[in-house]
Amino acid sequence: MITTEVQGARLISELERLLREPGCPACTYVGEIERSHFSWFQIESFSSPQVHAQLRAALGMCPAHSRRLVEEPGEGHVMTTVAREALAGALRHVRGDSQTGTCPACEVVATASRRGCQLVLEGLLDPPLGRLYEDHGGMCLEHVLQAFPAADPPTLQTLAERLSAQLRDETGPRLVTILAGSDGDAPRRARWRERLPDPPTHGSTVDLLKQVIETEACPVCLSAGAAERDYLDWFMDGAAAGEESLRSDPGEFCSIHLHDAAAASFAIDHKRAARLARLERFLARLSQLPSPSRKGRRSRPDELDQMRAELLALPYCAVCKARDGVERSRLDLIAASLALVPVRERYERCHGLCLRHAMQMTDGHAARMARRHLDARLAVLAWEVNETARKYAWAYRHEAGGPENNAWMRALAQIDGRVFNGAPAQ
């Protein structure tokens, strides 16, 4: 039986190790767990029935973790298995099963993130570890905010003060990870963003739509990805030129888009200033709360919760706004245009909407057509993936591979075009 002392020694030992490495200790912990998960997934767990069930329920993995799989094991048994289970779940979903699950890798990361924050919160109760934390850089903004709901006022003060000190003192690339945490997916997003084709510019609204539909990608994801890329390019050019109007933009970039715009010091400085102001306001209000040991006025039970909520409120991200607006607009246009014969005929010969967008269609006729088309494409992809798996068998080793060899990659895009940032699966 493990004693409390042994458990405490393990906690202290693990947190001490994390605090002796640079960077956010929670990010370090999550990165270790995530690497271990994917290593084991590629070696063995991808073939387990439990993982198959998770992949079917989640329709594969989320876009970020799908990109990681594409880059690491790539084609082969692993990706064929992932695509086979994802397609089985996708077909079931299109045919009426509305229940979907969570990306299995995201579940691992979320659990690790909670555990990383818990290690810090519990460790700060120990004075030597508390001093070690204050000498260390401390947690990033993302993990400090995640830890806030479970922290008591003294711990809140320690976390907020250390983060404020980091934001005031740090310069250079590390400031991005303090503000937005670690993001190993940022280079992958950039590579796929470069593969986005330029949108058509000549013709009527219907003509332009037909040209977009002809691209072998979800037309909504394609348009949203291009909008995101174009905004980032516009912002980077304006920031490099010292465009003063950017300083009046509301909000701040979200963590993902701050990593995407990491070359623009203006975006980083803007987010730093906004977060420092919030943290300083929080610390000032925290210092005015009566101590629990003091007699007289006591803070209302919801006073501290309100202060936390103000700090935790999600900022307005202009890149997300630009992308999401185009995404909604393009989906509305497709829904409105599918009854037109030229659009319908073009649509039925092409990629069509990915599952994520086809299931968002609400118009009866357009929704039925989009889902019928999607069902057929998913079924053909499922056959291709199974055909690839068949040819892996020893008895069929003499057969040459055909166009089905890259079906696993096309399957990822047909389920969710965000996997490749809207670009065609190549």
C-alpha cells in the first residue's frame, strides 16, 4: 500500500524535476505525456479494440492531432487503421447516429494538462517548492488560467504575480510561449497553409462558387482557410510597415493565432499589454479582499468568482472573426445555390462538403443532397482504405498499389477539411 508520505515524495520529486527545466512546468509535463501517447499509439495501441472504438466514436482524431499523425507515421498500417475506423464512425454519423466522441489524443492532453496544473497547485503548498517556483519562470498564461478556478487566494496571488513578472521581464521568442503555451502544431499549420490555392477572382457569384467547388477540397474549409491566411498576411504586412490603425483593433490574438503571427512583435506586445493590465487589475482587487482571519466585513461568496471570471473571459480574436465570418457565408451560399442546375451538377462531380460542414446544413433539400453525396464519397473511401489493407496481406503482395494508396489521407479531409487547413489532401 502506498503511504501518504510516499505519494508526497513522488509529487515533490516530479514537480522539482519540472521546475529545474526551462519553460512552463505544465507545458513540459503535457509534452512528455503527449509524446509518450503517440509513441505507444504508433507502436501498438493503434491496433487495440478499445482505441478502435474511440476512433470510431470521435470520427478519427482532431485536426491538430491528425496533422501530427500525417507527419510522423504517415502512410502505412497506422494511418490505414485510423482512416478505417474514422470512416466507419463517419458513415454511422451521416446515417443518423448523432452521438460523437472526443479525440482520444485530446483526452490524454486534457488529463495531462489538469494533472500538470494540479502538481503546481499542490506543490505551492510546500514552502521550499513555493520558493523554487518563484525563482523559476512559472507557468504560462494558458495554464495559469486553467489553474485559477481551483486555487485559493494566496495561491492566486503567487500565480498572478509570477506571471506578471514574466510578462514584464521576458523578451524574444519565449514571450510567445508565456502568452500562448507550447504549440508543436504551428509549423504544421504553416506548411499546409502554404498549399492553399489562391481563390478565383473573375466571374459572377455563381461562376466563382463553381470554381471553388471544382477544387478537390471542402469548399467551405477551403474558403475559411484562405480567409485565415489572407488576414494573417495582411496583418503581418501592416505590422511590418508600422500601420498605426492596427493599434486600435479590439481584443487580442488567441493562442493559436499568436503562434501563427509570432514573427509580428506588434501582436505579441499587444497581447502582453492587454494581459498585464488584466493581471494588475486582478491583483489590485485581490489585495482589497478581507483576510479570512479578519473580523468585520467579509467578501461575498461570489466576489472572488467574479474576479476570476473576468480574467478567464475569452478575448476577441480578429483572425478567428475573419475566418469564421467567411466560413458561415460560404456555407450559406452553397445551401442557397445547390438548387441551381449548374451548381448542383458541378457539386455532384467534385469533393463537396466535408462531414463537419455537411452536418451543419439545415435546409431540407440542400442538406439531403449534400449528405447523400457525402455518404457515397465516404463509402468509396472506406472501400479504398479496406483495399489498401487487403494488399498489405502476404497473399496479395504481388498486386501493385493503385489510386487507393492515398485514400487514408483523402478520408481525413473528407471528414474534416480543417485537417489540412482547407487545402487539398496531397
